[in-house]
Amino acid sequence: MNKNISLKFCGFFAEPDVEKAVQFDIDAIGFILVRGRKRSVEREMLPKLVRKVPAGIWTVGVLQNPSLREMEEWLSVAPLSAIQLHGEETPEFCRTVKKAFGVRVIKTFHVTGRIAGEERIAQYAPWIDAALLDTGTSGGSGQAFDWNQIPPFYEECRRAGVPLWVAGGLNVRNVRSLITRYPLDGVDVSSGIEADGGKKAELMAKFAERVKRNEDR
């Protein structure tokens, strides 16, 4: 496999963990801006976290069914590279976000127990910079969806010219199998680089090696 795969580490809320993460070969780092989650970032903390990220690595704010005012408030405190819309946001909303704020937009598509929804990609395509497949839960659950549902989304993304990323239950034991089996554009991990309730540098290093350097050890 020679394809360069984008790698996003997600769910960071502490400065020391961000400092560790950016040492590895990552392309994006995500901050949960949805209230009430165990990895949620407080508004006053976001600028401190973003300042720890070198140029060239996307800083991604993860929001779920936000209002435009909420997005504006977050973007006013920190210059995020991208917004990940993790809820039921419509193509029209993505278009408004793109035009109003000029940021990259990653749209999450939640994959349930049935193959459905891939046809929606074309509706979003003009307004998003990547489509992210995740489980039917709120994210960060450590649960994977059935990878057999990836091909129809892959075909739709190729037709629409939209990069396809996958999240949900990825870890150092299974990510190589995923990227060997499917020619994805990116992968996104949160709980898979955690142990004992926190981000672990060793797991981050191993995950990055498996994605970027094709190493299985």
C-alpha cells in the first residue's frame, strides 16, 4: 500500500496530551466542542490547545447539530482549520457554514446496521472537504461498525470527488487490516489511543506507525 493516508487523532482536552500528539506524523487533531461529553473542551481552554498545534496540522472542532451563532462563538476564540459536523446537519447547512466561515468541513455519516445513506454523499459533495464514516453512536465509544458497509460509500465518494475517512473502534490491532482492505483517504482515532482514562504516547506512536509506515510490530 503506497497511498498517503491522512491521520486524525481526536478527543483532546489537555495541553500535555496535545504536546505529545503533535510529535507524531498526524495530519489533524480534533477537539470535542459538544457539551457534556467526557472529552469536551471548555471555551476558555480551546485557544490554549490550538496554540500547541504546529502549522500544517489541521485543528478540528467537532460539533453536533450546532447553530451558526455557536459556531461563530467557537471560531472567534480560536482559529480552527476545520469544523467536523457530527450530527444530522443538512447539505444546505454545510453550504452555509462553508460560505459564512470559509473553513474546511468534515461531515460525519453514521453507519447503522443496514447499508443505507451512501447516496447522500453527492448532495453534500460541493460543500464538504471529507466524508467521515463512524458508528451510529455519538463517537469515541470504541465501537466499530460493519466494514462491509464501506464499499458503497467508497464508490459514491469517488464519483463525487470527496475524500473518505473512517472512524469508530479503530486501534493498533485493527487499523492495518482496515487500510489494507480499503483504499481510504483518512482514518480517525480517539479511544484507540487511550488507556486508563487518558491518551497514551505509546499507543499514539504505534497507531501512527501502522498507518503511515505500514508497520505491524
